[in-house]
Amino acid sequence: MNAQEIDINDITEHMEVKSADGKHVGVVDHLDGDDQIKLTKSDKDAGGKHHFIPLEWVDHVDAHVHLSKTAADVRAEWQN
């Protein structure tokens, strides 16, 4: 599934974001524009910073936002 097939209305505040390997990545703060998810900075894994997840990384949405990248890949992007 790609970003065009994701209904952004299914992504809501406080949803958990999980990586492709099933690890906790963060918690949705809100959608930033129509192409990014802004994560809460208060989450234990956020390091006190807001992080952004491009919608193109979203694989699917159910009770959680599931990404197509592993947790290590997501965090490596945050370092850049």
C-alpha cells in the first residue's frame, strides 16, 4: 500500500506508530500538512523533540499507524 491509498482521516491524535518490525516508534501529535505525521515530543522515545514521519512511510492504518520502515531505519532518518 502507498500513501495514495492511505486515508489520512484514519490517522488521529494519540495513535501509536509502529515500525515494520513491530516496535514502538512514537505517538501521533497531529498531521502536519497533507504529507507528514508529527509525533509528540513527550513520548518516551522522542528524546524531547517532535519528529516527523512522511506519509509515504505508512504501510497501513488500523488501531495503529504501521510503517514500511524498521525502527532502526526511522531513527537513522531522525539523526539527519
